[in-house]
Amino acid sequence: MNDRFLRACRREPVDRTPLWIMRQAGRYLPEYRKLRSRVGFLDLCRTPDLAAEVTLQPLRRFPLDAAILFSDILLPLDAFGIRMTFSPGPKIAEPIRSRSQVDALHAQPAAQVVPFVADAVRLLRRELAGQVPLIGFCGAPFTLAAYLVQGEGKEGFGAVKRMLFAEPATLEALLEKLAVAMVDYLRLQVHAGVQAVQIFDSWAGILDDADYRRFALPYVSQIVDGVKDLSVPIIYFVNGAPHLIEAAAGSGANVLGVCWRTPLDEVARRVGPEMALQGNLDPHVLFAEPATIRARAADVLRCMSGRPGHIMNLGHGILPETPIASVEALIDAVHHFAETEASCAT
């Protein structure tokens, strides 16, 4: 098996920096758009053979070093009976705004409510046949709470911030329930066969350091502690949060994924040598000319040159309009950088 990704997560030597791309299975691929034109998003997620097909699509096109399960961070909220639609973004039928609503939430076991996720993982492990590792994932409790309280994706997520200040105990009760459910959900994926997991904290950046340490970090650490015995690498990705890097490094995860706003060599200095890092090319760079893409990717790789434990990725998900040729240029840049480094070493 190509295990560069897993070795880098463990900060072991690799022959070149591994590369995968957040949201690599999805809207920028014409084959995905063709499938999506006749199948609804939730149906794709909930049908194991279709979820597996979408997961595999980028692997057929590109020599990537990992696959990531096609799903959505809100899917395991089915365990609480949360009703939602995607049109195209998520819409929560009944936003969680009161303590009585939080108290009424009781999660059913993930194996009962989202068995199709485990089925998709098992199918993918057979289809991948050791080609590359498979990554599973979940949303971080604060990010999930942001959607649940707001009722939709909305910049700033003012509703959850209002709850944080007006009813902090209510928010903490919600976060605790979400953390327990996400442990169950990740354990389901690992037992089905995923070989690493990523915790997405897409909206932690709206918090200052003190609020992050109270309302986000402890619940991420709870998830990490809840799956650590399964001995798979754990990646914690925090978006839009240069001010939270030191705090996020204390989650207990093996790898810290960071957005593009801070150079990786600065991140490395701030977190110390014991944590692997993932990222962090700005996704918008992929709209540049190939030469610029290669140069900017090389800048990221150069920041981490000589430091074990780097996984090349974007600083957030790939954008839907991204040209296929730009992805190819990024892959070429990573491979060429490794060749150049090798020739310099000799």
C-alpha cells in the first residue's frame, strides 16, 4: 500500500510529501456533476455504492496519496432525529435555540441510524485494495452547534454567538451531547475500516482564544480521547484561526490542519516539533496559471522542508470552479519538488 500519508501523520520518513485535497471528491469533477444531476446530495451520501463511487472518482484521475469518504459533517445528526435539507446548502428544519430543545436531544447509536456510512467504508476498502489509505471524518462539536443553532450556513453564525453569551450552559450541554455522538460516529467508521480520521472545525475561527478554550477545544479533546485507543491518526483542522494555533495544538490530535493565512514554518515554530502539520495552499491559487500554482505550492513545501510530518493539502476545500488542469499542476509541483530535493541531496 502507498502509506506515505499514514507515515507522515506519524512523523516518519517518507520518500516525498504526501498529497490529498479537502473536498477532492465533489463539484469540480465533471463526472461528479454528471452523477449529481440525477441524484440528490443526501441520496448520494446515503447510498453506499454511490458514496463509494464519488469517493473513488478523484483517485481515477489523479495520483493522490489518500481517499476521503464522500459524506457531510451534518449527516451523523440523524442520530438526534434532526431534520435537514440541502438546497444547495444545509437547512435545519427546527434550529436549536432553547435549553428544552437541547435536553430533548437523545442520540441513537450511529450503527443504527447511519449504517450506510459503515457499508460505504467497507465497500471502499475492498475497491481500494490497498491502493491508498481511506480517511473518515466528523464535524467538531462547536462547528456542528453553529449549524444547529443558526439553522443554516451563515457567515459569522450570530445565533450561536448569542447563545454562547446569553445561555452558555445551554451551549455547553449541546456541545457535550455532540461530542459523545461524534465519538460513536468516528468509532463506527474506524471499525468499518477507515485508516485515519479528520475532525473539521470550520467555524472555530469566529471565537476568540478564551471562548475557544471553553466552548470548542475541550469537546474536540473529548473526541480525540474517545477514539485514541483505536490507534489511527487523528487530524484536527481549524479554519480561519491563526490566533488559535497554539490552543488547537493542545487538542491531542496527531496532525494539525491549518488554513492558508499563516505560513507553515511559522505554524511549526508555534506548535513545536512533536505535531505533524497539514496544508496549506490557498484554494484560490488554483485559479492561477500553472507556473504560479507550481511556485506557490513549492513555497508551502519549502516551509516544511527538512521537518518530518508534513501532509500537503489546501488550506480549505477545493472550490467548485477549479480547473482540472490546476489540480494536475499542483500534483506536478509536489512530485517535482520531491525530485529536486532528492537531486540536491545527492
